[in-house]
Amino acid sequence: MTILHQFNGTKYTVVFHDSGHLEALRHGEPWQDLTGNGLILSMLQDYDNLKEQAEIDTQQIECLLNEVEYLRDKLSKITSICNGDDNIPILTKQMKDTFNNLN
């Protein structure tokens, strides 16, 4: 699996090829042969894993924000029904219905 990441904008690119060759490019041109440099390889793999996890976390956050918005909307509808004690039975039924619809 080829791993490629750019740093400092696009000035530097570090590439770990399927063949095991590790190299650094500067402005897209070959710059340094890093093959055998375990530190750079380890850092590149860690960076790759962190970037992948960040993408997963971002997707989960977006899902949670959508859920919060959905629940906020439901709560707004429920509270708009409650104008006084006369509406408590209606509110209780609405809450039960909303809860049942969530499941």
C-alpha cells in the first residue's frame, strides 16, 4: 500500500511505495532517498493513521450534530404544545409518541 502525504502546503511530499522505497519530494521533484529511515517511516504511518481517524471522527461528529438538530426540533415541537397545566396530558402523549418514534 502506497502512503503519500504532503507537508508545508505542497512543498514537501513523503512517499512510501509498495516496493518499500521511501522518498521525499520537494516541489514534486525527487529530493531525498529515505529508504531505511525507520523514524520517518514510523512518523509517516502514524500521520496516516491519525489523518484517517480524524476523517472518521469528523463523520461521527456530523452525524451527532444532525441528531442534535433532530432532537432540538422535536423538543421545540413538544414545548410549543405546553402553554399551561391544561396541556399536560397532551404534552405527556406527545412525549411518549416522540420517544416511540425515536426507537
